Amino acid sequence: MRFRRKMVSMKRQRLCIHAAALAFLLARAAPADAIGFFTPVHKKEAAACADALEKGNYSAAIAAGQKAVSAKKNHFDSRHCLGEAYAKAGLNQEAIEQLREALMLAETPNQTMVVNSGLGQLLQKEKDYVKALEHYDTALAYAIVLRDKRTRGLALANLASLFHDREENGKALEYYRRAVDEGEEKDTGAAWNNMGTILVAQKEYAAALDAYGRAAALGEKLKDNLSCGIALLNTGNVLMAQKDFTAAGAKLAEGFAKVQGAKDRYWEAAAHEYFGRFHAASGDMAKAREFFAGARDKYRANHNEYEAQQMELRLREIDAADAAKTAGAPPEGAVTVEPMPR
């Protein structure tokens, strides 16, 4: 059984370094150069790249980064910013190429650590787990040497995410637990949520509910509606699978409200999907149809076509069950309670 897990990345829930933590690491990557009238072109363009990247204007960041690299090919800031801009734009191969160049230009332990972490994330997305692991191990080694609690926790969380993707759940749990023990509390929400996912797969429901509860409590403490909402939705999904529909409905409603407050379009769609499953499991097919249709439309509006097609399948299953019931035959393909995919 698999439940959605919060992941910090390029779907931003996918990686274990969320946006704030990644910004923290990027800020450590290189000292800022003062920009003045006589500043060389490559430094001006690198600064423009960083500014556009921070504002989320990835096309402008790429354009500025390309100009910076064209002006001076062996400038760390230029290569690194261009690589990050490509990564944010989903151009993984281009990002990997630039970050590899940046790694060769790194002059400080911080720069080396940050670039190795970024390369690990990109290679993990490309399912090149062997090379990703090498970069993550290097990033962790530097974090330990630097005696920085936050970067150490984030490096451990990245390693856990890689083992989780490879379905090496024992190792993933080990590294998630180290991440929450050795990292800073404010960065541990994803690790708790992901531990819950693994524990559900192992049918350790009580431990999973405890992990999701910790993730939700931390999100509440940090006023992070999205993190809290995802953990509450996962909690409701476990309770639903255990047939505790009263408690499940309450948790799903809480989670639904949180993700709506966060104004995250992907998770608003996912919350509709959770409620569709809930109503299907409790036998209210009219409500299930309503929420699955809402989820489909929201996924599609957000260009999540795979998820939209899954909702189409759910709707067809309901239609098939209704048709079979009308004909007096046993329903085929009836909607069942299933864990949400990762």
C-alpha cells in the first residue's frame, strides 16, 4: 500500500529539500559580489540570473545565466546559477551539464557541498541512482566536516529519499530517522511524512499514524498549511483503510481546509481525490463521482495529465458499477479503498 508522500521537489513535494531549505543552501554556495559601474559583464549577468531565479522567473534567469557563461566560462556563480535555472525549468540534462562544470570550479567546501547536493537531486530524478548516491555521500561528508546541523539533516534526508525511490525501505527509514535526529526540527516535516508512507507499506499503521501526526503538528507549529494539510490527508487515508470512517472524514476535512488555505493547486486536486476515495469507500457514489470529477478537472487545469487520466478511470469504474447494479449483475471494477500513489 502506498500513500502520497510529501517530497521536496521538481514537483516540489518530490525532493527532501523544500524551497526554503534549498534557498538556504544556495545562499551558502557563494559569497555575493558587489555590483557597480565597473563590474565585469559576467558578474552583472550572474547577479541578474540569481535575482530572476529568486523571483521565480526561470526564463529570464536562463537568459542571464547564458550571457554570464558566454562572457566568462570559468566563473562558478555563472555556471551554478544557470544550472539551477535549468533545473527549475525542468531541463534536467542541461542543468546536470552546468552543475558538473560548476563543481570543477568550486573553491570552497560550501560550494562543493551545495553542487553535489544539486547534482544528486537531478540524477535521482533521472533514475541514475548510483551516481546520485555518490554525490549525496559527498554532500553529507562535507556537511559533517562543516559541523552544520541543518545541512547535515538535509543531506541525510536526500539520501533517505533516494533509498525510498529505490524501495529500499529499511535504509530509507534509517536515514529518515537520522535526518530527524541530527537535523533541525523545522526541516523534518517531509522526513516524518515519508516515514509514515513506508510504515503504511509495512502495515505498521500505529507507527505510521504517529509519524503523520508529528508531521502535522510540526506544520501547525511552523504555520505551514501545506505541510500540515498533506500529513492530515495521509492520516485520513490510513484511517479510511482501517474502516474508521468517522475519524477519517474529520482528518480529511482538516487536511482539505489546510491545502485550500495554502492555495497549492496540485494538492487541492489531490484533496478532491482523497475525498472521492473516501465517499466511494463509504458507499456514497454520487459524492464520489462529484469529487473524482473535481479532481480530474483540477489536475487537468494544472497540467497533471497522468493524474487526470487516473480520475477518468475512477469515474468509469463508478459508471460500470452503476450499470451492473441496474442490470442486476454483480458490479465489476467497483471502486475500492486504495492508498494514494507516491
